[in-house]
Amino acid sequence: MRTPITTLNGPHVKAEAQAVLGRHLRLPDYSDRCTAPVLYSLLLYVAARATTICHACKRLLRAPCDQTVYDALDATLPEVAELQRRLNRALAAAVPRRIRRGKSKRRYPVAIDLHLVPYYGKPRDNDEELYKGKRQRGTNTYHGYATACILYKGHRFTLALMRVRHDQPWDEVVKALLQKARRLVPGFRYVLLDRGFWSVGVIRYLQRARYPFIIPVIARGKKAGAFEGPSGTRAFFACKRSGWHRYTLRAGKRAKRQGKDRAASVDIAVKVSRPRKPTRQGKKARGRVLVYATWGLGQRSVEWVRQTYRRRFGIEASYRQLEQGRGWTTSRCPLRRLLLVGLALLLRNVWCWLHLEALAQRRGSHRRVRLWLMELATLLEWLADAIEADRGIHDSIDLQALEP
């Protein structure tokens, strides 16, 4: 991805994406008909069309059958840990040089989030390979993937991808992601985490590693309507004025039973917004209360904390874009599912890289990003059209051949 770009089109996008896969995924040839370049091209088509391998093989004219592709993936894909490392190296290849380690001394915010893909079947090996959570979309079992993204000039580059198991502690997940991201970038200005990471283990690790952070607080304890009043973190949600507080989070009963009776102290930022207009029934509406746990940020205002954490909301848009380029499968194999998620994140990184390096308007050292020139859906459409032009498509049915 270092060749100067004069004209951006589908074949160029296909060549760059396939080159990144070839350099970092490093799958061997399965057969004379199903070589590694053919497999890369087919996988990119699956991601670009957000379809299945079976449909892609039937659609493309010069492509192996779907069973051959399944056999090739089963025979050539490495184990989960190695596949994860190769996908992370491919993601790193689509990160601009200026924000890589050794190329820039600036530190940027990093956001960590969890993406859950609903799963409705049985696990392939054991129940621990699935993530069990709150019931949504008709299931409470998911394939979980945690990501670390760097926030750079309005773009979000995925630095690290990690498959999350049900029995994996959150502090180990955060530690693994930040260690992988630290190998790529010089450091973190601060870390923004989802409320699901609100735990003693995560906070204690971030404090030991000296990473400033912002985490939304989960309301726990007695409610405001209780006789003794609110307790625990619910007391902050009952505040009527914005301000700073101090709170010590202690481990739950499960951690105590495991011998992990630990505690962590954090600064609490409470932001109380203005109450809305009275309802039609004449009832006075309460203002919205936002509570954040912070550490290592120095002298900051509550409004700064709120506005800073809002930058993390772009991760949700990134996950919606991930679904645009994620191929579908009914397979129970975790390797295939991890590969499809990694390809979707890689194409999104390529899209962000092209906007910064090829489509941005340069004004000295500043670059004005022009997102309207090429949406992610446009890039995926170009990629699919280039593969169809290269491989050909089945666009007709011979009716005479169907007669007995």
C-alpha cells in the first residue's frame, strides 16, 4: 500500500487488498484449481457482497465449488491464536505510517469495545468457545470479538482484533488488546472503554499500566426510592448538580469466593443535563444524568469528560460498517467466523487509509478528509465488480440443458 495513486478504481482496490492478504495471511495453495490467490479473491468477493461462500462460488464463473473452498479453508487455516496474529498484522499494514510506532511521537485516544455476533446453533467443541450474555435478537449466545481502535482525525483504524471466550476475564482482554496496540503506536493519550468493562480488574490493570481512562459507570445498589436512600453507584445517578466525586469500587461476591478481594479508587464525573420541557400531563421532566469513572486525566471539567467520551460513539458506526463487509456463514467453525470478521475490518481499514492518503485534500501539513467522494459501500461495490470482471459471472441459464 505504498504505491503512488493517480487513479483510484476497482482493480486498484482489489490488487491492494489481495496483496495485503498475501503478505500477512500466508495461506498455502490447496490444489491447482484452488490456489492461494484464487482463495483470497473469493474471500474478498464474499466480504464485498456480504454473502456466503456457497453463493459466491455459484455466482463466479471461474471459481472452484463451495465444498472445495471449505476443504481448502479447513486444511490451510492455522489455529485460532496464529490466525489472530496474522489478521492483526494485516490490519496494521493498513494503518498510516505517521501514527505508527517510531514514525510519530504524538499520542492518540484508543477505544476498546466488544462486538457480539448472534449465534443460534450449538458450539463445535465446547460451550466455552461462545460468549453468553444478555438475550438479544432471539438468543443469548454469541461469537464475541473485542477490538482496539485508534481515533485519528475523525477516522477509526482498528489496531487489534481478539476473539473473546465466555470464561475470559475482562482485565486479560483489555491487557492483550493494549499490548498488541502498543507494539504499533507509541502510546495512548487516554483509553475509552464501554460500560461492559466496568470492573475492579480492568481498573486496577489500567492504573498499574499508567493508562488514563474513561469508563461509564453502571448503576448498582439500592434505588432512590428505598427507605435509606440510594446506595452504591446509584447515589451518583441521584445527583442534581454536576460535579466531581471519589468512589472506591470493590470486588463482587464471585471474586471474593475466588480469593480476589480487591478494590480500586477512581474519580467520578457526574454530568447533569438541563431538564426537558414538561410533558403533556404537566409532569416535570428530570434532566439526564451521565456518570463516568476517570483516572489520570488531570484537572479537567465534567463537560470535557462528556464531550471526550462522545468520540467513542463512532465505534458503533464502525461496527455497522463492519456488517456491510462481513460475509455470512452457518458454519460452527470459529476459524471461518474469525476470518470473515477480520476481512471486514481489514476492508474498512483500507477504506480509511485511501481517504487519508489518496482522497484527502492536502493543505500543507493538514489534510482535509472528503468522505463524500467514496463511501464504504462504494469501495465494496468497486471491489466486487473488479472480481466479477476478472473471474466472470453466471448471467444466463441454458434451458435446453435442463431438458431430460
